[in-house]
Amino acid sequence: MNIAIVGSGPSAFYTTQSLLREDQDIKIDIFEKLPAPFGLVRYGVAPDHQKTKNIIRLFSKYLDEENVAYFGNVNIGKDVSIELISQLYDAVIISSGASLDKELILEGDNYKNLFGSAEFVGWYNGNPLHSKLNPNFRTKNAVIIGNGNVALDCARILSKSKEELYQSDIMDYALDTLSTSAIENIYIIGRRTPKEAKFTISELREMGELKTFEPKVNYNKEDLEKILNSGELDTKVKKNIEVLLSFKSNQKKYKKKIIFKFLSSPYKIVSKNDQTHILLKKSVVKNNNIVVTNEVENIEAGIVISAIGYKVCPIDGLELDPTKNFFANKNGHIKNNIYTNGWASGASVGVIGTNKIGASLLTKKVLNEVKSKKPYASEKIKEFLKQKLIKFITKDDWKKLDKIEIDLAKENFTRAKLADLKTIFKYL
Ligand SMILES: Cc1cc2nc3c(=O)[nH]c(=O)nc-3n(C[C@H](O)[C@H](O)[C@H](O)COP(=O)(O)OP(=O)(O)OC[C@H]3O[C@@H](n4cnc5c(N)ncnc54)[C@H](O)[C@@H]3O)c2cc1C
């Protein structure tokens, strides 16, 4: 059996793991549009969460398998068409994630210090597609829109000092730019109530452990207690509310604040005389429904980051579902011998481990439905890429780059990621 996997994030590697468990003779070629493997584990997970990134060790073990080949810097849909890859392999699995920001619709949103979290997170994590972003932190207020962990990641990176980022692999250029920061207030804005927030407990707790910022919660203590005592609360929600309550009674007196604002819907950005404001419509809870009112709040916002979720980057030859957030598929089947899993196949939610179940289910489906009949395609693909003058990165190249990145790390940091293609190819 001869399988192509498009993407090299958690879904790709959990699929590789499942496939090899089912059949040791399967030949797997992994195609990744970026030079380096590991998807959002490398470019999404926050640089100060190195323990989470340890999963890379497991993925590297599968990358090392004899039957697994790696083609980095190869964009499927552009460098190699879906038609060709589908012809050459018994099955193609699209594990290409969801790398684009869902659009934040604001009136007057052509403000240039507004970033989607995919690009902002990509910037501090050294994603070659976003390494040239130029955020300006010489401003008093930052506004982050969204109530999930990505919003918390962005707030944490904005609020940590260089020392607090020791033992991380944050990009050097990001540290330099962050060192110019004049940010004193980081607003985290949610449209709904704390009950609906998607934070996870450990990430939320970290907001109370920062060295120079303290968390403030703009929500009545009594209303938080009401939620807590409302019964039938999900444990995760209960813990979040308890943490938010503990923030309300914190005794710190730091000048710099992370301010949680709930029931606030951003709808407009206004820039005038070098100052930008974001306008929010306040909501109220009436009979368990959230109702947007005409009461407007105005926050000065020198930098705005929208962390409201992700959608797939389209691939020529594959249809999107009606929401345009993922590839149209039926239980993982797209068409012919093409399948999908992970964030490419449905709503982009869930942690790294969540993708393991999907990978295992899809593996069973593919092995049930696809018959092995095609010769191994690696050599043909290599020839094709060479003819098209597409420089691809092999797994030996990656091993070399991996070592170089670790060797280049500055004192107190774990790795200096290479984010520039020219530099990468200079090393190879
Ligand atoms: C900012 C952020 C922080 C997160 N932090 C955590 C965390 O701390 N802990 C946790 O458990 N989970 C975290 N998650 C969730 C976790 O990262 C995802 O569950 C997981 O990465 C999804 O895996 P995936 O393989 O489906 O997609 P991805 O990880 O996105 O991998 C997809 C890969 O496909 C590649 N690709 C895309 N298109 C093409 C193409 N046309 N050709 C070739 N390759 C292509 C992409 O470059 C990418 O490398 C975070 C997510 C985000 C967005």
C-alpha cells in the first residue's frame, strides 16, 4: 500500500502511527508545504509551553521509520496537483489543518496594527509565512478578541518579560520587538459570558502567575457566583469560574493589567489623529439569552489581535463545505481515493491528542476501502519535483536543520528556528 499524507501536523503523524500499526509494509510519503515538519506543534503551540511540544519526539520516531518519506517545502495543490498525487498513490489523506484566520467583520477594519491570531502566533513562532509581520507594540492598550486558549496564548506572550520567556523557543526577532513594548493593558474580549468561554484551566491560571501583569475581571462577583451555583455546570466551566473569581480577589497591585471583558461585541474600528479606538456593543443576559444592546463602549486600541478561530487554506481541486471552514467530506471521505482528517476535516477545535482518535478511525476506513495496486510513487514524485525545479526537504535535511537550530539557540533559549527559506537552503 502506497499512501500520501498532505501535511505534517499531529493528524499526519497520528495517521502514520495508526497506518504502521495496522500494516508494517505500508509506504507513506508525507508532503508539507513549509520546510519544517510538525504543523501547529511547531508554529502554533506557544513557545513557552515546551512540555506540550515534547510530542515532537514521538512524531520524530515515526518520521524516522524506514517506510516513511518526507517532502518538505512541497505545496500540494500548487507544486503538485491533487490529480497527480491521487493518480500516483493508492490513497491520499489530506491532513493539512486549518491555517487561515476566520474573518473578523468590523466596520473600518483596514487598520494596519490589526492581526489575525494565525499570523500573530505564526510571527512569534517563526512560521516562514508570517515572519515578516511587523506588529507595533509602542502603545498602551492591546485588544485581543476571542475567548479561547489562543487569546490567552497571545496575551501571555504580550505580557511576559524576556526572563519569563527563558527556556522557550520564541523567535529572537519577536523578543527584540516585544522589548519595545509600552503595553500596559491587555483586553481579552468575549461576546458571551464567562460560562461560554473556551479557556482551559491551566492556561487561565497562568494569567495569575505573570510577573508584571495582573488579571482583572470585568464581571460582577455576584454574577460569577450565580453561574457557579447554577448547578449542572460542566467541571471545566466550574473550574474556570473559580479561577476568574480568585482573580477578582487577588491582592496584587501591578500597574499592568490583563482585563477580561465579557458580553462585549466589537463592531467598529475608528482611527483618528494617530489614535485608534475599537467600539464594542454591550450585551445583557435576559431569560438565559444573550441580547446585544445599543450601549457602546469605546476602548483605545493600539494593537488588535483577533483570535476567533480558523478555517482551511483551500487546495485547488478540493471543494469546501458550505461554511467554507473545512474540506467537504463524508465521514472523512472527500472523493475517489482522497480522504481527510484533523482540522482540515471539520471544525478546528480540540487539542493535539484529539486528532489521534480521528486518525485511527480514518486509518481503518482507508484500509477497508482502498485496495493496494499502485507501485511505490516516491521516486516518481522526486523526479517530478526535480524536473519542476522544486527544492524539497528530505527527512535527512530536516535532521540536519533540527540540529542546527538547537546549536544556534542563544543562552537560556532552547532553539533558534530558521524561518527564512534562503537561509535554510544555505545550510543544506
Ligand atoms: C495557536 C494555537 C495554539 C495551540 N496550542 C495547543 C496546545 O498548547 N496544546 C494542544 O494540545 N493543542 C494546541 N493547539 C491545537 C493543536 O495545535 C491542533 O489540534 C493540531 O495541531 C491540529 O492538527 P492538524 O494536523 O490537523 O493540523 P496542523 O497542525 O495545522 O498541521 C497541518 C499541516 O499541513 C500543512 N499544509 C497545509 N496545507 C498544505 C498543502 N497544501 N500542502 C502541504 N502541506 C500543507 C501545514 O503547513 C501544517 O504543517 C493549538 C492550536 C493553535 C491554533
